[in-house]
Amino acid sequence: IRERENKKRALLQAQFIPFSAFWLRSSVVSVLISLISDTWANGPHDIKLIF
């Protein structure tokens, strides 16, 4: 009985992990885009200091 519960749990985790990974990736990308747009708004001389 315990093995069946573990298999069900593993299946649920396997279905949930790709969704959470996609959400995490999209949130990180949005944060990076906002940071880049902020540096461009400040001016090109600030970008030279960052790099």
C-alpha cells in the first residue's frame, strides 16, 4: 500500500515541477528585463560603469 502512495506522490511531483520551473524562469526573465530597461533609462554612461 505504501508503494502505491509513493508512486502517486512521485507522479504528482513530476507533473508539478515543470510548471513551477516554467513559472520561476518567467519571473526571473521579467525581473532581468526590468533591470535592463532601468539601466537603459538612466543613460548609456551608466551602462559603461556597470560593464
